[in-house]
Amino acid sequence: MQRIINLFPQEQGEQLFMDLSLNVISIISQRLVTGVDNRLVAAVEVMINTPYIADLILKGKIDDIKEAMAGSGAEGMQTFDMALFNLYTEGRISLEEALANADSRTDLQAKITFGQSASAFN
């Protein structure tokens, strides 16, 4: 989302936030990480424009979106850290690879250490 916003002049911010909140359906991003078999594996982040996400965008609270996504696994959203957690617990990537690619290494390490599910990322 931040990459899209950075493409426009700051003075268009209010209109841009309104346009994005009304027109974005979802944003899907991926990172390719090295699997235990040395093949590339996609870690996928999914943001769906729910009413709450649309409200955050409209208000320009872009930094709050990641936290909202982390608490919205049931709605089909997933952060990169949730994806990395799932790939690690499935045995598809190593712990080192998961932590090296995490947005929040500390949070991911805690989830792995305490054995919480990926839906507990909030």
C-alpha cells in the first residue's frame, strides 16, 4: 500500500486515500524464500479491503493495516510473518530462512518458540 501512496504527490493524499479505500479490492504480495530443498517457495501476504481496512485507508492510517491483517486470518488475510510461520511449521523452510525474511523477527521467533498458530499474529 505504501508503494502505491508514494507514487503520488503528498498534496493529493486525502483524495488518494478516498479513492484507494473505495476501489482497492485486495493486494497480494509475495517474497520468494529458499526452501529446505533449495527451491524457491512463495511467502504470500494478502490484504482484503474489508470495511475496517477501507476505514483505515480512508483515514490515512496505513501503519495500522498490518496489525489489522494479523487479526483477520478468518477473513482470508495473511501477513508475510504469518506465511513464513506456516511455511516453517509445514517443514518447507528452515527456521533461519523464516527469521531472515520476517518483517518482525522478534514476533515470529516468539510465535515459533511458544507454538502459537499463525492466526495468533496480533
